[in-house]
Amino acid sequence: MSFAAPATSRAAPAPGTVATARWIAVFAFCAYLVTGGGRIVGSDEVTMLELSRAMLHGHLDVPRARPCAVRTAGPIPRTPRDRRCWRCRWSPPGELVARAAHLDEPRRSLAVRFVASIFDAWVTALLLAVFYAAARGLGVGGAAALGATLLLGFTTPVWVYAKSYMAEPLQALGLLLAVTGSAVAETRGARRLAAIGFFLAVSVKASMGPIALVCTLPLLSVRGGRGFVPVLVAAGLALAGHLLYDLARFGNPLETGYGAQATLAAYTTRSWSGSTVC
């Protein structure tokens, strides 16, 4: 079985693609900035922000997030370290802005939250720019590529996540880079792009590993399988990052902080009727 990309995927992007993608990113960022809430209120979002602020001071300790209600047939055991997140994103700029403005609490925290809340806006704007450039590189017409990009950015949950402080936009960007680089895998730059996307997606969340692997399968047909080497390196680095963080955070490289929620014990209803986990 061959995973080689179709011939149409090897077409070079049309002239002006980069410029158009840049303007798409600018427009999308402004739109997301205007429609954003400018705040961080979700429990997971607050936990991630507090962790990033703690990392600025050289430690990983953050207040324990309040457990959310799990509607299952029975209780799920939790450890004292449950629900602690691990990403450090855009807290430093917020701290710098608050410090430069000489703000005191609680205005200081509000300013940090406002700046941090912009993070997913620019990540999603970059996602749309990459999506447009990838579509054009795969031979899609300009009007169709632009229309698909606008539909993606403003008629799907992508818009909702652009106004959040969650992992999904960064995961999506990583997966898009992985599949785009794999589709034009003949060049070394494309293979590196696929590896960077794989690393980004899996580093954000380890559970992205299987789908990121599927996105990069076309690299197996390049140079007798040697084209897949960059992805293996990226996988090793992402895994090492998770293990080192878990070791520093929990004292055990195999502990994720999710307790029983990281096991099949989190699923207590029949698979065909769905399972609610928190």
C-alpha cells in the first residue's frame, strides 16, 4: 500500500499566495480581537494561566482547580494533583504590560488575563493563513480557497476557540502543518514542516499522537522510508518533553495529573450510548 501524495498536491503555490495569506491572518486576527471577550474565566483556562505565571517565578505549583461535576454512574477517584495543566502561553507579555502600567491587584491580574486571552486569536489567524496557503499549494483555485478559509474561520467552532485560552487552536495548527508538509513531502523543507507540525500538536497534547501519525504517513513513501525520520525525531522530542515535565511536576514521568480520568475508568456507560467525562 502506498501513501504517496497525488500529483496535483505537488503544484507550487500561485503568485501572491503568501501576500493573500498574510492579509487573511491580519483580517482574522482583527475580527477575533474585536469579537473576543478579553477575559479568562473557565476553570481549565484559569489553571493554565496560573501555571504559566508560576513558571515565570521558577516553580510549577498552582492552586488546585475546583473539581468539575462528573455525571457518571459512580465516583472517579482523584488525586490532590488532579486537573493541573501544563502549558505556558502568553503570560509573560501580560505580566510585562501590567508591570509597565504599574497596575495593582486586582487590575494587574485582569490585565494579564486580557493579554493572555489574545493568544488563541493570533494562533487561529495563523491557522487560517496556513490553511489558505496549503489549499493553494494543493492546486485549489483562489476563490475556492478563500471561501473555504472564511468558512473555516467564521462558520465553525474555530471562531469560538479563537476567543478562548484552550489547546484546540494550537493542536489544529500543528496537525495542519503536519498534513501539509506530508502532502508535498518531496522537499526537505516540507518534511521539516511536517515534523514541526507533529511536534507542535503532540507537545500541546499527547493524545494528538495517533492522528498526527496518520497525518504524516505519506512520508513513509519518501526516500525509502527515510523521509519519516524527522517525524520520529519530533516524536521523541515531544515524548521527552512530556516525561520531563511530568517528572518535575508530579515526581513521576508517567503521572499526567488526570488520575483515573486518564484510564478506562473514566468511561462508565455503554460505548453505544456515549460516556460523559469531565
